[in-house]
Amino acid sequence: MLSRFLGQHYWELAKNWIPTAGMWGTVDPVGLVWVTDWRLILDWVSYINGKFKKDN
């Protein structure tokens, strides 16, 4: 269906970019956690949440 709108040449180019887009799609969330408050985001992950209990 996409090849009808894009054409064969652009469809081949898009297929070549799929691994790159997948890699950036993986790297971006990891970078977001690194740049922001990692503890705030990782508190939502159940396995990691139990490792960082605060002692009050």
C-alpha cells in the first residue's frame, strides 16, 4: 500500500533506513533517562524500584 504512494525508489530508501530508525528509537529513551532525573523515571520500573528504597 505504501509503495503505491511512495513509488519503488522511495520504498527502497525507506527500507534502508529502518535499522537506523530502530536504533535511534532505542537510544532516545535511554538518553532521556540519562539527561533527566533517572530515579524519577526508573521508580516506575518494578524490578529496579525495589533496589533504591529510601531510608527515612
